[in-house]
Amino acid sequence: MPKTEPQILVVEDDSRIRKELLDALRASGYGVEVSVSLESARFALQREHDLMLLDLGLPDGDGLDLCRALRAQGRGLPILILTARDAPDQRVRGLDVGADDYVVKPFHMPELLARVRTLLRRAGRSAGPGPVRIGELWADPESRTAGKGDETFEMTPRELDLLLFFLRHPGRAWTRDQLLDRVWGSTYDGERRTVDSHVRRLRAMVEDDASDPRYIETVWGVGYRLSENP
């Protein structure tokens, strides 16, 4: 069967970061394969991929060696480096050995996904499955637009990120802390109440009656949930 969605190889040995990447990439419509070492990555690279997210500090060596080897072989696979090495000379070194982009940990997941989309576009691959829909509500991660029926909302990037997250995970209740971590990113150090203010603004857009919401429900004692059957 021919593949339809872009295939991404994630080379990352940190289990927490790996899970966050898997959840976010799969929710965005990508096929994902995981490697936790240079050895397993070399084996995985015998198969076809459209993009590689590459950690540098791996248990059996430096990811830069893998990047350098692929370029020496003439492989044009787009490579996005993920690393805690944030010194300017380290970034330059990563780009010089053939990486296409360089993201320092901890990173903001929506920004990382935007970089993934950019690299896939450059490579001529579709950057996702198109609009996500629940009932009349929809959001398109590629065009960065959202709306209800034929109406298109005017919204901030963060409001769009939150709506996309809800649409990709209908029926599940999320705490404020979980939403902050998944949408705002692990580096966010502001108020938890920002979740409530963003939900209020979303309800004003998506609901016929914001005081009696059908789409974005409050789950008392937990947080918020997008209804699967509004």
C-alpha cells in the first residue's frame, strides 16, 4: 500500500521527550518511527523517511556523527536536530555537518511542529492531513485557520493552537496543567489562569451560547474537554 502521510524518524533517548514528540506528531497526522540509539537509527534508516528529528546526546555516541555520515553518503533526508547544546558554536557545527534546522531543548511544541511543516514543504511532502473537524467546528494546521461551518474565526496563534489540540483529542478531559504543558510548552512559567481566559475566548467564538457550551465543556474538579458529539 503506498504511504500517504509523511514519515518521521524520531531519534531520542529521553522517554519523556520521546512521548511528547510521538503524541504531538501522530496527532498532527504523521507516521512516526522511534529510535533510542545511533545503532537503532542506522537500522531504521534502511527504510524510507521524509524527515528525521535527531537528538545529539545518545547513549552510544554523538548524533552529529550520524548526520555527517548521511551527508557523506549523499542522503538528502531533511534533519532537524534536537539538543540541549545551546552555545552558538554548537549550532553552527550542527548546521555545518548538514542539519537543516536546529532546535534547543526545552522547546515549545507548536514552534517545533511549525518547523517540521516547513522542512516537509521544502522537501515536497504534504505537511499534515488537512483540516480537523468535530461537528461544524474545524481547524486547519497547514493554513493556520479555523472556523465553524462557513465562518472563519479571527484568533491569536495561541487560541488556534488550543483549539487544534482540543479537536485532535475529543472526549478526553484535560487539567489546566496538562493543557499548559501540551499547548504552551514546558518552558511556560506564567499563570495557570491563562487557560481559563483562553477557553472563555474560544467559547465566545465557537458556541451559540457561551453560557451553555456544547463544544468546550467544563469537567468539574478536572478541567476542560471537547465534546465528541456536540
